Amino acid sequence: MCGIVGAVSNRNIVPILIEGLKRLEYRGYDSCGVAVHQGGQLKRARSTARVAELEAGVAQDGIAAGTGIAHTRWATHGPPCDENSHPHLDQSSQIAVVHNGVIENYDQLKERLLKAGHQFASTTDTEVLAHLIGEH
Ligand code: GLU
């Protein structure tokens, strides 16, 4: 079962996001990731390994910010891989989404968005949500 953590503060919340994911690990997951607002843009790190590896990755990439979201994934649409790990971004890379569950009509939505020129980076249902929000 997937897990979602979000935090907003005037200090660096990345350790809070990582700690939150560690507390959710017992629920089971196949991949994990974080996205934060840093320096006027979204920075993202994802992993198909354990949260500890994600933690090392965010440290290595210098990811630190006051606003962010994080996710442990239990795949329903698309195999576990970096591209399918959450968070997913919209077309402009200004919106990041994490999601728990299934978007039943994602294939109709995706077909419409593809016709409108959207390009998708994953095979998940969730990425459709990011693009849909971005479109509106
Ligand atoms: N359906 C989404 C996916 O396959 C979310 C799965 C979950 O709840 O972790 O990425």
C-alpha cells in the first residue's frame, strides 16, 4: 500500500519527508520519491531501492527546501522503475503530483491529452493527473 507525506515550513523539510517515508515502509512499496520547490523550480529524486537509498540520493543532489511532497509506491499501472516512480510532473514541470489508488478512466484522459500534444514520461495512471491539472 502506498504512502504519502507532505510538508511546508520555513526550514528544510526534506529530513521530515524522508522520516515520514521511513515510517510508512512497513506498508510495503516498490519505489519511492520526493519533489520539492527549490530555487524557483521543482527538484525531484526517485528510487526503486529502499528509502535509505533515496535519502542518500537527495543528500548527494543537494535537495533541500521548505515545501515538498514524498511517496512510496505500490504499482498498479506500469511496472516499478524510475520513470514510473512518483512524484510525476506536468508538461511544464511546474506541478508535481503523488497519488494513492487508481484513476479508472486514465486511458481516455491520456488519449485526449496525447491528441492535445502532451508528452508522457511514464506508463502510470497518475501522470495523467499531473498533466490534467497543468492543462487547467
Ligand atoms: N496507480 C498509481 C501507480 O500505479 C498509484 C499506485 C499507489 O497507490 O501507489 O503509480
